[in-house]
Amino acid sequence: MLDERAQISVELIVLLAAVVAIVLLLVSQLQSTTEKGSKVIEKKTEDIFKQIEDI
């Protein structure tokens, strides 16, 4: 019975580690996407202000 509990605990730890790894990957991807989006918005804002200055 103790072996079964130990086996379940090890499997649970492995499962939790996999879930944490997936969450970290998703967070990393979101940060990358946010950074790219921020750069695009910054560029568009600069372009708009340049056009306003030309008027």
C-alpha cells in the first residue's frame, strides 16, 4: 500500500512539473507577443505624429 502511495505521489509530481512547464511556456509566448505588439503600436504612433506635423 505504501508503494502505491509513493507511485501516485511521483506521478502527481511529474504531472505538476509538466503543467508548470506548459504555463511557463505560455507566459513566455505572451510576453513575446506583447513586446512585438508594443513595438508595432509605437511605430504607428510615431507615423501618425509625423503626419500631423506635416499638416
